[in-house]
Amino acid sequence: MDEAIALFNQSLEIFEGIGNVEGKAATLHQLGILYANKGEVDQAIALFNQSLEINERIGFVQGKAMTLWWLGDLAEQQGEYTKAISYLQPALEILQRLKSPYAESVSACLDRVIRNS
């Protein structure tokens, strides 16, 4: 996992160097996943928030939705159900609008959070 993080950090430097903001957002998102899987939740959240800000700025709604989903999942894991709902609801709305197959999974996640809150 540490090697993957190192490689993604190299990719991040390259994307920053060439000014590829979509690549930077995607790389930040992937790094967030790696840190979440390592249990380093605060670092993961920081990376997801950076990715989210870029996706919002450039109008990449699918990237925004996927990042919101991860943020919602992490909030749920921490027992922050209201916060989780605030991330999952807009993620679901975006994915439904895009007719994404991921909408079903986000909907199930949101239903679970609502039941537990």
C-alpha cells in the first residue's frame, strides 16, 4: 500500500506540473481511498475534500458524486450520521441524474445510514 501511495504521489506531481486538474482530482481521490483503507481517516478526508473542491470548480459532477459517496461512507463509519446523509444525498441525486449504475449502491448506503441515525 505504501508503494501505491508513493506512485500516486508521483502522479500527483506530474499532473500538477502539466496543469492537468482533472488528473489531479482523480489522483487525490485515489490517494484518499488508499489512506481510508489504511485506517488513516483524517488524511483520507483531507484528500477527498481537495478532490471535491477541484471537481466542483471544473464541473466534473461524476467525480464530485463519487467523492461525496466516500466522504459519506467515512462519516457513517465514524457514527456521524447527519454528516453522512449530507454527503450521500447529493451524491445520489447526481448519480440518478447521470443514470449511473452506482446510484443503487449509494441509495442502499443512504437507506442504511437513515435507519441507523
